[in-house]
Amino acid sequence: GVEAERGTTRTAWAQPQHCLASVQVDDGGGVGAEAKPPNAGRFGEEYAVAWLRHWHATATVRWLNEADEQHADHDIEILAAGETEWRHIEVKTRWSGCDPRINQMSDRQRDRLLNPNDSYMLLVVGD
């Protein structure tokens, strides 16, 4: 599913129509869902951007890494219609049931996520 996590509050937005685990990767030893491709994070970001643009059609959605990795503390910015504050979204991609952990985030990302005054969210994409 796709979820957004803010501090200790978790909101399930919707179930995706397909899942990243269906992507088959040749890791040299055969093809299987266990092999995580080196661009899995990009797959997750691309899916998240498409999902946000579909379900929030009136919002402005900016994918910071669309052309090149920007090394920012978030991957997506979204501005809802009628709002003035951009929300910053960091995308984490789960692969084959592997849960992302908060220690996979930078200190800055973790601080922003845990700050109740920051419009920063974690969006998890996966199987």
C-alpha cells in the first residue's frame, strides 16, 4: 500500500492498483522478486508522483529528482489547491516485504519527520 507517516501518526491513503514486487530483476543468478534493483528508489518515487498526481489532481506536485538526483532531504513537493504551504515528502521504497526503518533516514530527515511544526511526510511505497 501507500502510506504517509508523520511523527507517530500514520495515514493509509489507498491501495495501489499494482505493486513494485511485480518488477522482475535479473541479478545474474536468475530472475526473482527478491533481487532489489539499484534503481528501486527511483521506481518508488515515480510511482508516488503518479499516484499523487492522480489522487490530488488539483494540487501542484513537483518531483525534485525527475531529471537528476538532487540529494535534498525530500523527493516530492506538493501544494494543495487553495493552500500556501508546500508539503515536503520523502519517499521510501519497500522491496519484497522489507520494512523501511527510521534509521534509513538522515538525521535531518528524522528531525523534520518528528517535528510537529514541519510539513514533512514520509511516503512508503511497496508490496
